[in-house]
Amino acid sequence: MKNLSIKFIYHKFYTYIFFIYKKFYIFDDNNETNSNLLLAMVNPITTHFQNCVKYLKQCGQCTSYKKVAERLNMHPQCLSDILHSKREVTLKILNDAITEFNCNPIYLHHGTGNMFTGVEECHSEVKENFGSITYVSEAAQAGYVEQFNNPTFEESLPSFSFPDRQYSGGIYRCFDVAGDSMEPTLFENDKMICRVIEPSLWLNNIRPNFVYVFATKTGIVVKRVISISKENQSVSLSSDNEFYKPFELKLSDIIEVSTLISCLSHFRPFQNIERKQAKEERNLLKETIAQQSQLIQQLNSRSNSTTPEMKPISEHA
């Protein structure tokens, strides 16, 4: 009860302070001194609010910024504008953040102390170092291509982290595998974790025999690279499933390239048995072909040995 009372007092006190600054400074645009004070007062508060929202996503309390916006009863585009410093956070949003997420009013105002009150910040430094991986499900892949340059759409996608340092640097995506074109390397519904390559590095960093995820103008493609041509500005791709034929992809049709780093596969209890059976069938087929080849060679040798020699015809015959 004591902690709740202190929190309530902090809440009311800083709400009153925000109201005073809003009343006397925000709406007095003709006062240059007030405008400068507004920039000094409001911008840090917006920055502190941004830090709180980013932490909520990183620690997993909200899987996406869209979820944060829903719990704050605000439009996702509005939250996106605040996160990109296109607009300032309002008193209502700050009050909702304090009420809904236990944001610390002192941190929002001064940037000191814990971000949140009454909760432990669950090893935020460790989690931040692991990095964030944006998950693009099979259902979201079409929208990912169509709204590639829309930051609001990307922020609406869920994200997660892995306890592995290799995901702490760079931009990472997670895509669902659709279809059987990459079997037996990748199976349908597997999760591919990829690192995004900068467009300026495509020609130098895309290497043969590696698997990449290509976001094209028509959809998501996961293939193994055969070769890349600087002259034709294209890349030759192939599937691990031999049923599918190789093809060329123009670099101008590509909007994003990601290197396959790791894969999350569903447990398949009979997968090893199926692979063992397929291996046995291949070995049996090889033995059969070898036996047939040996038999053909023997028949050819016998045919050559039993064929009579043709005698030359005499001129006087």
C-alpha cells in the first residue's frame, strides 16, 4: 500500500508539472524563450518514452510495437511517429504508459532511476546484447514485399531474441519455409533465421553454394546460389530438390537479400528412418546399375569374340 501511495503521488505530481508546461509553453508559439524551453523540456521526455517502449519489445512483454499501441489505446502510426521523433509524446500517452506498464514518472521526466516501478527489469543489459529478430510469417510475406519501405508495417511484425551473441550485430529476419523446393535441406514450415545484406554489398558478399532468402518484387524466394554475374547484373539460383529447374534472377528485381544463418526445424520422428530407407534404395539402385553395366560389357565382349572375321574378296573369284 505504501508503494502504491508513493507511485500515486509521483503520478499526480508530474502530471501537474506536465500540465503547467503544456499550458504556458506549448501553445505560446510567439515566445522564442518558451519555444527553446519547450524543446529542452519535451524532447528528452519523448526520448525517455521511446526507450521504455523499445525495452517493452526487447524484453518480450509486448511482441511488437503494434501491441504496445493497442494497450495504450493509440493508433500504431501515431506510436511509429513518436518512435521516429516525428511528433512529441502527449500527456495522455504518458499517463497511459504509467498506468498500463508501470513506467517510472521520474525516469520519464529526468531520465534517472529505473524505467519501471514495482518490477525488476529482467536483465535488460543481457537481453539487449542478444539483438532482436523480426519474424515474417508465411501469411505476412506478401505484405512484407508490398510494404517494404513502410516502417509502420515492419514495427507491427512480432520479434524475438535468441541467447546467442552472433545475433547481436546486424539486422536479422526470420522467414517461414513454404513448399518443398529446398528439401532435404529445408522443409516446409521450418523457420529460417537470416542476416540482411546491404544492397551495396550484394555483388561482393553473395557467394556460390550458399543459401539466401531473396525478397523480390513478386514474393519471397529461398534458393542456393550457383553463380553471380556482374556483367549481366543477375544471379543464377537452384533448388536442392532436383525436381525444380535452375533459373536466373535479375538484381533489379530484388529488394532485399538475407544470408541463411540457422534454421528452426520441427521434430520429425520418422525422418531418420525415411532417410535410411532412401539411402538403402539409392545403394540398391547403384548396385543394380553396376551389375547391369557389367553384364552389358560381358555381352559386348562375347559378341566381339564370336563374330567371324570377314575375308577379303579375291579379284579372280
